[in-house]
Amino acid sequence: MRWNLTPVRHNSPLQAQNQRTGSLEQRKQQQPQWWSDRDRILIVVGSYEESEWVASILQSRYRLQIMDDDGIATLRRDNAPTHLPGIPRSEIRNLQHLPTQIVVAPLMALERGHNILNAQGKAAFGAVLFLNRPMPIPDNWQSTVQQLNAWALKHEKDSTLYEAAQSTLGNLTLAQVADIFYQNAAAEMVNLNYTAWSFKQLTKDERSVLCWTQLVSIWQIIGRLVRGGVPAVVHFIDVKFAPNSAIGEQDSESTSLLVATIKVLEPYIESEDVLALSLYGAFLNALQQMKPTNLNYD
């Protein structure tokens, strides 16, 4: 599996797209057993709205190269009006029967439950481009629930939540404990839902929760591309994935989501945690292999 940080700052994302198309064609010619009928590209963005915008740009740019109107398609919600263009989410598994070569989809829409295979039963996509760094946005309830779940697991045995009540009420009943925990969780939920996240401003705990949330989603997307035991090409396009590396300087866990993810995973893998090694060992190894070439960190 080949992974690259391919930051786009001044150059067009379309140039990165051109490079990936050529790369897959070359691989198919050199190693047909791995790459035959896999010259399709998945472009991952942050939302359905972003996917429509990106697809419209690609369609105008590649109108001559991809003659079929459905050669570039967005993934759309299953409950979207049927007259809208794109592939319904529940039908993406039938990609092998479509003329589509490029699919633009939100990160959270394909993270699990989809086997997208070609006629040989191998992954239909040969490459994935993560076009922008995933970050929670204010008023995004899915992100809020993930963060709140992490808060609840961390504080389930936190006795300090109840000290103020105990000082006035004495020993608390189970119902009182549950009510206090609920009140604290509700306050945390409001805070999370209206927080404008900035990666550099995250605390260590907040960054850890974010990394676990995003690495699971990213790894599950990549999992769609290795079905059948085939290799895949993975590119992180957004310069924000590792902003300092993009200009030849050194990143750290406080500047780069990729570096922070490495630092979060390393203790679990190095301790030979069987579950962590089974689930994320290959993911960490692939991230670490980016270091000699284009991910600069200590």
C-alpha cells in the first residue's frame, strides 16, 4: 500500500487528479493481477454539498477526457430527490456496472458497511484522495456525539463531579448521582456543539479524542480499497494535514493530524496490544512509512 502526503497550496487539485489517473493506468499495465479494472478514483470530502461542488469542477475540467456524463459522479443521500444526479448511497456497491471512473463522496458516508467491488471481486477503487483534512464543525451533531461519548467514558468514575452536592446533601442516592452526571453531560454537549474547532488550539485530551475519531473513519474508507487483498494508492491532498512538512519544516502532534495520529497509536502498537495491533497496526505502519519522503516529524 502506497501512501503520500500530496499537499496542494498553489497548484490546482486537478493536477493531483491528473497524476493519480496516470499512475493507475501505469500500474494496471505493469501489474494487471493487482490493478486490472481498478482504474477508479474515490475523492473524499467533508459533506454532500462539498462533493457536488468538487464534482462540478471536475466535470467541467474533464469534459473531453471522460465522454460519458456519468464518468464523474457524486454520492448522494438515499432520500435525496430521484431527479438529482449522482449515485444513491445504497447503490454504490453496484459501481462495477456503471461507467463512473471518479466518485466524490463525504467521509462519513462510506466509512462502513460497503463492499465496492469490481467484476473480479476485488476493490473497485484503486486510489483515494482525501481532499480536505476532516475536522468537527460547530452544530455538527455527529461529531458532538462522538466527543460526548469520549467525555462520558473518561468521567464515568470521576468523583469530583459530585463533591459540591455531597458537601450540602451528604451521601447521594443513585438517582442523584445519575442526575448530576446528566447535568454535567448536558453542559458538555452544549459546549461541544458550539465550539469552533482549531487543531492547533486543542488540548492533549481533545486532540486524542479527535485523532481516534478521524483515524477510524479514514482507515475504514481505506478498507474499501483493499478488499480482496489488493494494494491501494492513498493521497492526503489538503496542506492542513501537515502544514509544516508542506514547506520543508517539521510538524508535531500539535500541528499535524497525521503526526498526532501516529503519536496516539504508537503506545498501543509498541505495547503489543493484540486488539490494537490487529485493527490499526497496518494503518500506523503506512503512516510511518511516509516519514522518509514527505512527512517531517520527530
